[in-house]
Amino acid sequence: MTEFDAEKYLHQQIPITRAMGVRVVAQDEHQFIVEAPVALNSNHLRTAFGGSINAVATLAGYGWLWLGLRDHAVHVVVAESSIRFLRPVRETIRATCLRPNHDEWTAFQTRFVEKGKAHITVRVNVVEEGKTAAEFEGIFVARRHRAL
């Protein structure tokens, strides 16, 4: 799946991503990077709105897990999350989700195969001009879709 395909999927499944100007800029088995312009996601100070930063970070985690499962019929949801805002974002909200460590990923995959449902904690950094602006951590749940 290309960045364009992943972006198209997000825009179809999560309509607000279009209004936010969300773009998938890189994705592979090790990372998923999304960004959105501050111009479409600004607050009264003309910096990025905190809710938009949180949404873009959530999308990075969601996108990484959804693509990492390689099964587009799987349902992925965020069950819990937290974010620390460290500095303002002025131009582009750029969120990078890196693959969890090998042991966490293997344990998640094993549970998912055995039970059809599993959760994993992912971490996302929002960086602008080489400086971390926010740190996101989320627990995502994947569940195999059952036909009725």
C-alpha cells in the first residue's frame, strides 16, 4: 500500500482528516508519518490547536497499527491515550509513530492470532524543526471483524 492509498483510506474512513488537511508522508513496517498544516488547524494564537495535534498523533498510531496488521478488515480503535505538549507548533503538525520494540510487537501479534483481539501501546512524537513539540502514548485495540 502506498502513502496515497493510506491517505485515501483515512479520508474515506475518518472524514475530518480531509478538513484537517492530513497527509500521509511516509509509511513502512518501521514507521508511519502523517502531517497537517497549522493553517487548517490553528488556535487563537495562530499556532497548532492542541486537539489537532492530538488527532494527528492518534492518526499516526492508528495508521501504523492498521498497516502493520496487513489485514484491512481488522477494526482498530484507540482505547486510551495521553499527550504532553512541550512547545508550540507553528507551521506543520508532523507526527511519527515508530514500531514498538520487537518483544511488544511479537506478543501483540501472538495474542491477536490466538484470540482475534489484542492491544498494544504505541508512542508518537510530534516534531517541528528538529524539536519535539508533543509526546503521545496510546493504547490501541485491534479486533478481527466477524461476519454476521
